[in-house]
Amino acid sequence: MDNANRKLSVEDARERLCKYLSEQTGWKYLKSRRCLKKVINDLVFEIRFFRHNGIVLMKVLG
């Protein structure tokens, strides 16, 4: 199976996205906390990623 047709799990996709964002922004990816982190002097910035467990919202367009 080539890369174009390869399907990723949600967790794999999230991890790839976080690693990409980390490389592009220079922020550190903390896998155990599911966040990107940047420390500047005494300030700490974090972007956290959450997941929904089995909740799916649907909107019907008509």
C-alpha cells in the first residue's frame, strides 16, 4: 500500500500533526501531556490537545 492510500488512526494523525507543528514553530511537543510548550523567560505557554471519547455531533443540512 502506498503512502497516498494509507489510513491513519486518530491517535497517529494527532501525533503526526503535533510533531509537524513542533518542527515548524520550535515549540516542544510533550507526548505524555498532549501539548506543545514554549518557555520564554518566566512565562510558560502551552497548547493542549483534547479528544472526545465516542461523542459524535451530526448536523443535518437540508
